Amino acid sequence: MECTAAVLLLGLLWALLWLLYDKKSKTTTSRLPPGPPALPLLGNLPQLDRHAPFKSFLKMSQTYGAVMTVHLGWQRTVVLVGYEAVKEALVDQADDFAGRMQMPFLYKATGGYGLGISNGERWRQLRRFTLTTLRDFGMGRKGMEEWIQEESQHMRARMDSYKKAPFDPTFLLGCSVSNVVCCLVFGQRFNYEDTDFHQLLAIIKELVMFVASPLGQMHNIFPGLIERLPGHQHKVFAHMETVRSFIKKKIQQHADTLDSSSPRDYIDCFLNRIQQEKDNASSEFFYDNLVSTVMNLFMAGTETSSSTIRYALSVFIKHPDIQEKMQQEIDDVIGRERCPNMEDRKSMPFTDAVIHEVQRFLDIVPFSLPHYTLHDVSFRGYTIPKDTIIIPLLHSVLKDEKQWAEPWSFNPQHFLDHNGDFKKNPAFMPFSAGKRACVGESLARTELFIFITSLLQHFSFSCVGGPDSVNLTPEFSSFANVPRQHQLIATPR
């Protein structure tokens, strides 16, 4: 009897929630884009593939169109599918879609400070300063390109030390890419044997894998619930504090040795700006913003580029003919003695095309970082209310069948014309587009070209199981596509 009463009570509660939800939907979504019916509390979550939710959005768009409304739990979300819709929103209506959702995981990591998930005047001040500062150091006496060239030599030397024995390149590539970011941000590189550095790289990789996992996505949707439950997430949260402590220690070391007339790196420039604007009440240059922006740059600049290079090596093993053709072009243009530089790229269309295709095919951030409407927005005849999450589905742009001849195959011809010259494609958006495009895009492009070209200049890559043993399908496919780890062999040329 008590059991029956409990079931009836639960049923009545469910019905009440549905009525409240339905009433709220009708009053606030009369001009929203169409979308699938949603359940109370859960929204459309039961309809999503938890391992690859972007595939579920693609399938839904076949019914509801390129602009559709879904509910992730209670969160009203508009998903933009395909190049035309994403470009129209992020580029043509850039001001309307420049807001950034404060993702709970990133908010927990940064306290809402820093560049990554800020909006309004904070975002404008920090973005302008960051772009200018990174550009200035890129053109300095020891600029971005020279740092990358120097680091590529350290990377090649370590790879050569394996003497053609199989090895996992994950940490080596992570060290190399992270050292470039460390030079720009901290003014120093770390030895590959540094155990503290290794620990930080392991933490960053674990944080990215957590965000890409179903548990990480549930935390972004139901943060209060997930943070109260026992589980792996608490270890991840503790790791975030380890990274913050490392950054705070570096900032203190910079403050203790600062010469305001000769800034060494990004932190010095920020500390100078804090001093210059200490009497400006509206300034966004203060300690918490420095800590969190450095954290944004350090973490984002490490994992994405190193994962892309690691994926490229897997592609070369999978497609040895492509590897050989790139090496021939490298030999013809650069030879095997001097370091590659960005000027070489103009004379290397096939290599440039392959690197672009690696980025397109990997599709490392299929959702982009979610945007957010800071006011009511009119778009394609719909009204998207303030406080709506916007997901520009970059996966649907990089795999748009109207923009790419063979979107589901690895094909460098996507970036080559009939004469074999490099050609741009406006649907190439791995760094997103518009006012929220990645601030590190220039750095990442330089890293990918110099590191990849330098590796193929000196090594041929293979694996014990041969090309057929390489799986190019990502290990995780949620917020981020994380490439699988493979043991590879680097044979000196």
C-alpha cells in the first residue's frame, strides 16, 4: 500500500513538473527555432549519444533544420548546424553572438576570472591586451618562430635517443608544445626530465580527458549534483588547484624580480599593466584576472596543439604515401640541414594542405566553446532569448558535405586546386570564427607547421603493427576529440 502511494506521489510530481515546464516553454519559446520535445529536468539528454553527442545533433538537424532548440537538462540551447548557419551567426552577426557561456567546469577552475569565459568589458580588455602582447613577443628579439625552432631541435634530439625503438610520443610532444607556451608566458622552458613539469602535463591531459568524458559533460549540465556525489571528479578538482598553485608561484617569482622597463614575458607585461592602472576603478588588470588568464593560455595552448601533432603522426603512419610526398617536398624546398620557417610554407602547398586536413579531419573541438546570448537576438526569423546557450557545431562545418568533396575521408586535395597550389576554404574553422575565435591561432599555426615539418625532415614514422593497426577514430568524442595513443617508431632519414 505504501509503495503504491509512493508511486502515485512520484507520478503526480512528475506531471506537475511537466505542466510547469510546458507552461514556461510556451511563454518563453514562441519564436524559438524548432526542436525535439523535451522531458522535465532531463530535457533532451536521453536522446543524445553520451560518447559522441554531436552525432545526435547532426541527426536531429535532419528533422529540425540548421538552427534548432534543444534542452540540456534545464538549459535552453540553440544548436547551429552547417557552415552557412555558423558563419551567419559568428561572422555576419558577430556582436550578437560574442557572449561566452560560463561553463561550470571552467568557472570552477578560474572563479569566473580571466579571458576564457568572461564577457563584456573584462573580455574586451583582456582579449585586446593578450593579442597585442603575444604579437609583440612574436616580433621581438627572440620571437615566437625562433622559440619553436629551438624547441624542435630539443624534440628531435630526444626522439633520436630512442634508437628506432617503439615509444609513445604523447609526453614528448606535450613537453615540446608546452615549452613554447611557457617561453611566451613564463619566460622559460623546462627540461624534459623535470618531474614537476611532467606532473603538470599529466594533469592537463587528465583535465582535458575529464571534460571530454560523459562525467565531465554531466558536470557542466548538473554541476551542483555532480559536485556533491562521490567520484573521480573530486580528484580532477584537486588537480586544478595544483595548476593554480604552480601559476601563482610563477607570478610571485616574476613580481619579486620584475624590471618594469624590460618585460620578459606575458606575466611581466600584465604586472606592469596592473601597476599602471592601480588607480583606475574600471580596470580589469588585477591579480585574479592574471592568474586565470595565464591558466587559460597555459592549458589551452598545451593540449590542443600537441594532440594535433600526435594525430598527424598517426595519419602519416596510416598513409605512408602522404608521408613520402611531404618528405619529398621538404627535401626540395628546405633540404635536411636548416630549420623550417614560416616563409617556407608559401613554397610547400602539399605540406600545408596536409596539415590543414589533419586539423579538419581530427575536428578537435566539435562543439567549440559554447556561446551565450547576452540579450535577445533575432536570427533567421527567430527570436533567441537572452541567457540562451549557443552551440556552433564546428563538427558540422568541418564535415559539411556542401563544402568538402569527401568530408568523411582524409583527403589533402580539399586544400589544393587543379594546379596543385594551396587553396583556402572558408569552412575551415578549427579555431572557431568571429570575435571569439581562438587568441592563440597564430601561435598554433606556427607550431604545427614548424614542428611537423621538422619531424618529417629528419624522421620517417612507422609502427610495429603496420598502417592497418592505426585507428584514427578519437578515443573520446564529447567536448573534445582526443586522439588514440599509439606506439610509433621514428627512423632517422
